[in-house]
Amino acid sequence: AVNRLFGVQNAVQFQLTASPIVYAPLELCFAASFQKSRAFLEQFDDHLAKMKRDKSSVYPHILDRHLFGIPKPGIHANLQQVLVIIGVGAAILLVMILWAVSLKMTVKKRTGELAQSAGRLEKANRLLNTVMETTTDAVFIKDLSGKYILANSTTCRVLNKNIDQVLGNTDSELFPAASAAVIRRSDRRVIDASENLLAEEKIETAYGEETWWLANKSPFKDESGNVMGLIGISRDITEIKKAQIEREKLQDELRQAHKMEAIGTLAGGIAHDFNNLLSII
């Protein structure tokens, strides 16, 4: 009978049959081929029996060392060695305590700095949100695919949608087709050229009104300078544009009146000169 580990490893070589009982025999055995001399084996067995009976032989030492694992008693340290060990241990313990205290102070300092940074960041976010929500301009950020990832209340009001309906959608999903095409053209110019763009956009809002917007768009870049999308600020200039169109219309009418006046003056002069000729005749 052999232990399970040896049996699994050498089952084929020694034609071993597995047993459902798992055990580890502690008896040390020796095996020899049947072709060996029987006299030699008898002498070997006799010598081995003597070693087993002799407690001072190498046989029980081998058993204790490799099977039972009972170590021999060690050598006791003297007082000086004990004091040295205690001193070294105390020094190590003191160093560890000092290191722990220093680490705790460092953590506390860093925690305070992080708390201050978080406070400043929160204050800056509140300020930015206040600016975005109080301005009458439409402020927004889009990614490279044209999806809105940030929008203020003015943008939502123009689209007549809430913030959840705006974020994650593109202009094709929020504007009429013609208006979306106008916006996409200017967006693509900003992203492709990676330059700022100031352009007028005539679009139709969700209320079915044609409006003019002065769009100021800039590329949105990461820390490495890679373009991630665009940042836009659009101002409604519909009233200004209407006034401009009306002013241009009045100027055209005034120019037409000046032309008619000039033609009238010319016709009057010709008639006067022709009348003079007729008078002489």
C-alpha cells in the first residue's frame, strides 16, 4: 500500500489499483527485484531489523526527520542575546510607530488639501453653473459624433425639451433636417480645422420660427491637445437681423427714390433746354 500522491503519479508504471480509502502509511519499506540473491535479501532484512530495534541508529532518525517532523530541541539564548533581541525589536517597533504617526500626519494633511481642492472645485462648478444658467445665450458642448454632452437651460428652451431629452442626442434628432444640416456644416469646419469659428446660422426652432443665431464655436480638446468635440455659445440675433433687413430695405427704397429724383431732375433739365429751343423756333 502506498500513499495517494505516489499512487496517482506511478499507477501506470507499477500497475497500481486505486483504493477508495485515502490514507498515508507511515511505515518505511524497501523493495527489491526477485532476481536478486535471496541470501543478500535475508542479510538486508536482518540488518534492517537490527536498525529498527536500535533507537540510536539512523533508521528512527530518518523517520523523525522525514515522516513525523519532530524537531530536536534548539539552543536557548543567553541573557545578552535576549537583551539584544529585545532592543532590536523595540527599535523596529519605535521606527514603525514613528512611521505610522508620520504617515497619519501626511494622510491628514493630504486629506485637508483634497478637501480644500474639492471645496474650490465645487465653488467653481457652482459659479460656472450660475453663469451658464443666467445667460441668455445657448451654451453647449458636443462630442465628435455630434451628441450633446452639456447644455444650459437656454439651449433646452430653444429646443423645447428638458435636459434629459437633449443630452446624448444629435442635432438631426432635435432640429428639422434643413436646420440640422446648417449646424452640422459649421460644426464640421470647427472639428476638421481645429479652429474657432464665428458664423451666423439661420435655423428653425422647435416652435416653428425661423431665427438667426450668432454662433461662436471652438474645438474641445483634452490635456494632450486631441480634439474631443466642440464648445459652442450661440446668441439669438433675430431682432437685430430683422432690424438690419428692414434698414437695408429702407436703404434700397431710399436709393430708388434718389434714382427717381435724379431721373426727374434730368428729365426736367432736358425739357427746359428743349423748351428753349422751341421758343427760338
